[in-house]
Amino acid sequence: MSAPLYLALLHHPVRNRDGQIVTSSVTNMDIHDIARSARTFGVTRYFVTHPIPGLRALCERVVWHWQEGYGARHNPSRREAMGLVRVEPDLDHVIAQVEQEAGRMPRLVATSARPRGRPTVSFRDLREALDSGDEAILLLLGTGHGLAEEILDRCDQLLEPLQGLDQYNHLSVRSAAAILLDRLRSRDRS
Ligand SMILES: C[S@@+](CC[C@H](N)C(=O)[O-])C[C@H]1O[C@@H](n2cnc3c(N)ncnc32)[C@H](O)[C@@H]1O
């Protein structure tokens, strides 16, 4: 049996275009598009974190709409995917939740479009770790201009960046999440 894989989308602390540490706003599509990818690729839970209570309430409202409100009747497959979403204030709360659910501290793996001078884990090695089922893995996704260094410092590893044919690789977080999950969890191993 493969290891439990958790996802977390962080809105703080992230960098802005000038490299300053900021809190980014919430994007509706990030909640349900990533939830669909998470459901498709067997993610155990998808955490959306935001430090501002009003924006957490907004996220909860979006989840409620697709879980219980009109959206649930309108689109049952989205309802199923949204069942994976949990809204938390920050990474500490996410780790505590995962520890409680998985019964162990997860391996923290950050994602970024750039290696940022840090040792990286390859898709192959992370996939093998998932396949071996030995440990829970928590994959962190950034917003704004990416995760702050203080988050990377807390991570056990940085996943190798997705790269196309040339140097440009700045994907939306939704696209990055779908591709990352496909590479880590798809049935097609070619
Ligand atoms: C920097 S944010 C950009 C947020 C932006 N507002 C958007 O369009 O979604 C994108 C996040 O997606 C992931 N990401 C983007 N491009 C990536 C790549 N080439 N390799 C790995 N992860 C990537 C990282 O988690 C990164 O923090």
C-alpha cells in the first residue's frame, strides 16, 4: 500500500515580486481545481492555509457551497473532491493534523520553480518513497511568488522543479499541482 500523501497550499509566509515576505490573497480556483487533482491522484487531505480569519471564513464558505450548498447538487464530482479540503491557519496546524491522522510526523517536501541553492529530491526517489509506504509525506505549494525561505528551512527536502524544454517554468500553482501529482502518483509509469 502506498504512503499517505498530503498537500498544503500556503498563503503565508510567501514572497512578493520584490522578494519581501507577504500574505497573499485567496484564489477560488486554487481551492477546487487542486481539490480535483488531489482526489484524482489519491491525496489523503488537501489543506488550504491562511492566517487571516476572514479569509479562512471565505475558504470555508467556498467549501460549504460545494459540499452542502447549491453546488453539491449541481456538481457531485466536485463535491466529492471538496471533501478533501481542510482550512487551517498555518503550517504548524497542518503538521499537527497530519500527525494526528497519520500517526507520525510527515516528511515535509517543498515545491518551487527554482532549486534555490538547496539539495533536491527527484521525482523518482519521492515516488519510490510513496510506493514503499513507510512514511507520510506532506507536499507544500506556494502562492504569490513562492514559499518563503523560512518555510524551506523547515522542510526536509525540496522537490526538483518541473522543467520543460527551456528555462521558462513558472506555472500557476494549479497547473503545477496537477503535474506534480501526475508524476508522483499516476498509474502510467512510462
Ligand atoms: C509561485 S506560485 C504562483 C502563484 C500564482 N499566483 C499562480 O498563478 O498560481 C506557484 C507555486 O506553484 C508551484 N510551482 C510553480 N511552478 C513550478 C515548477 N516549475 N516546479 C515546481 N513547482 C512549481 C510552487 O509551489 C510555487 O510556489
